[in-house]
Amino acid sequence: MITSLLFAVLPWTAPPELALQEEAPTIRPATQVTAPDLAQDFAALEAELEAAFETWWTGYEAAEEAGTEPPVYPAESFKPRFQAIAEQGLLGAQLWMMDNSDWQDNAGRLMWLERALMEHSDSEDLADAFRGLTWSFEADNRAFFTLLDAFKEKTTTRSYKHAATATRALIFCEGNDEQRAEGLAVLKELRMVKGFFPGKGSVESAIFIAENLQIGMTPPNFDAVDVDGAPISLSDYRGKVTVIDFWGFW
């Protein structure tokens, strides 16, 4: 008998796995040339893309219902305009280019991340750059970690140094047994750091996952309610084949 437990969780999205290049990135000197109105141009372009996306989504749903060819996703046609702003040194546009580059264009993604980290190594807005890095890069990508090491040498912001260290450790926790052990040890050290740094909120959960939720481990018990509102406990299904379906909306 297969029992299915359904639980609603906060929405999240995960991009496809990457297999990035091995070449170490070439570190460029900082070349910020941000025009006074560059940020406004970027915000306006984002708003224009958002409107285009809403139009696309309406057309996509209609095409799905009618069984016809869906419209072309609009981001690609906007990319040259975002790139023009990113090349002038605006951090937000550089991060946009990294996030919206072809997932197979590993060199391009790493190049935009390099520019964001090295040209804005102490910017208060750089914290956003660490979001998503843990699921965008893999534990065997030496080029990415070479870039992180170069960034740690360049930045004078202590919380960013911790963030780079945490990023590496969090990614290692998704690697093989040896990498997981190394990443777990670093996370336990970071747990003792006072004050905030980007990624700190993920440290405790990653430690818990590494120590309790690996293949072959007995999962910790938890209580919830089923789809009819009746109380249930995971331990009630001990010894039975149990499917736990975590789902959300995005």
C-alpha cells in the first residue's frame, strides 16, 4: 500500500542543473561607469518587460486551452537592451543578465557574475547576488570557486566574505560524501558568527538536512493534518511505503 501525504510549503523554483566550464575566470579591474539615469532606465525596462510578460502569459494560457502554438517568451527580445545597461556597469542589470543567460552558456553566466562581484565588491546592493548561487553552481565547478576566492580577497566587507564562504559550503553539502563532510564542518563554524551575512538563514537548515535527511537515514518524525483535517504523524507510517508530496504554487 502506498500512502500519500500532501503538505503545502512556500513556493520556490529551481533551475536545471548546470555543468559549468572548468576554466578559471579572468578577473577584470573595476570599471563602473554608471550614468546618473542608468538606474531609472533599468527600472523602466523592467516595468516594460513585466507588462510584456503579462501579455505573454495571457496568450500562453489561451494557446494552451486552444491547443495552438504558444507565443514566444519575451525576455529574449529584451536581452540586448538589458545588456547595454549591464555593460555600463549597473549591478542590477548585470545580475539580470546572469539570471537570464542561456543555461547552457556557462561562460556567459560566469562572466556576468564576475563583473557583478568584482565591480561592486563592497556595494550594499550586492547581497542580492548571492541569492540562487547555491542552486546555480555545482560542487565540482572549479571556475566558480576560483571566482569566489578572488572576490573574498577583493571585498573589504566582512559579511560578504562570510557569504562567499557560506555559498561554497552550502554547495558542497549537495556534493559527494567527502564534499558534504567538508561543507558541514564549515557551516558549523559559520553558525557561530555573530551578525548577519547573506546566506546565514540557510546555514541551520543545511546542517539539519546534511545530518538528518540523507539517503539511508531514518527521517525525523513530524506531525501534521491530512487532506481531511485529521491529525497524522510520520511515525504512524513507519515500516510502510510512504510517498510525501511537497507542493506549492509559482
